[in-house]
Amino acid sequence: MPERSSQQFGHEKLSVYQKALVTFERIHGAMSPWSKHHAFIDHLSRAAESILFNLAEGVRLSSDNKKALSVDYSIGSTFECAACLDIAALKELLKNTEATELKQALLEVSKMLVGLRDSWTSGRVAEGSEEYSTSNQPESGTVFYHETLDRYRVALDFYRWLVSTVLSRTPGGKCERSVDTLATRMVLNIAESSGRYAELSRQDFLDTANSAASTLAVSVDMGVRRGIWTASEAETGKTLLVRVGQMTARKGYSH
């Protein structure tokens, strides 16, 4: 670990920043051998950076509300990173155990960020990791709470279908890249919606996921006409997309 300078910015003095920095290093180490044609890789790189940048910005700001909002962005980015790791595991770029270990490190960062955010709004700053908790605890066998949500699980099921039917066969084609990008957007926005405190902000992410599901359905229809999927294959994929669409709709969505 690099030796710390006696001259430090405020964010460098926080344990959560140092832990996030170590997690950033671990994620980028895991990413280094992966081909850039995977749509999620750019998202993972940016989200890992966003955790650190927004935390530093939150420390710099003077308004409690703005500080909390900036850290909220960092929290959302931990959810986005975790979803990217799920995709990496689906694509067999990571072993499930490796993805789980990285997600557990992200969860600890997320808990610490929640605690820091709460301490700023309450006027009490705390840095011990045991002080931090999240409002929703994941069920056994999962790491993050969003992994328990039906809308997230069904979105991942669609991604799994996509990998099994086309991405594993011709991963670099134009159509394949397009649907990979859309499916990644759908999965990540569902995950990140769980990291937002404001209902309006949460629904904005779900709206993006809903739009991606609808566009994917059109892409699958076009893919059938182009001979990329059979009608039977497409029916399986579109059934999953309809379920995602229902669970991310603006009115009365549920998990």
C-alpha cells in the first residue's frame, strides 16, 4: 500500500475512501484480461471511478443536502459495480466465488457510505465499519439486497438467455453488440435504482430499464426476421422481457 503523505485532502482521511480505493484496485485487476467488446466493461470502469469521485466531492461540499446527494451517487455506483460483476460471472469471465468476494467488498463500502451519509445529516461523523448498516438486508445466498428482487432476477435471466442463444456464438457482431448494450443497461439500472433514496430518482432508473426492455423486444423481433433467433427461442426471451417491463412500469411496479 502506498505510504500516505502528511498533507492530505479531507476525503483521504476517511476509512471508507481508503477501502473504496483498495476495492477499485481489485476490480481493475480482475478486468485487465477481459476483451473490450463486452458492453458492461465500460460501465464497470466508470462506476468504480464514480464511487471515489463522488465521495471526494461530497467531502468537499459544504451543504449537507449536496454532500448527502453526492454520496448517494457513490452508493448507487456500488450497486452498478455489483451488477456488472454478476454479468461477468454469467459470461464466465469471473468465477462465481470471485464475483462474490468482490461484491462483498463493495457491500462493505456501500454500508460505510450509508453510515457516512447518515452521519452528515445527523451531525455525527463515525468511521468504524461496525457503525454502518443498510436498511434492507439481503437474504441468504445473495450479497446485495437488489439481488433478491424479482425484477433484477428476471433481467439477469434474460441476460443468461441472451448469452446462451447468441452472445456466446457471435459476440462481436453489430446486432449482438446492440442487444448486449441494451441488456446491460436494463440490468444495471434495475440494480442502481435500489441505491437511490428519493422515489423520483429510483423511478427514473426503472424507467430507463423499462425502455431498454421494450427496445430489446423490438430487437428480438428483428433478430427473428434476420435469422439470428428462431421463433421458439425468441418467445422465451420476450416472455422474460414482458415480465421485466411489467415490474419496472411507472404505475404500480412491484418486486
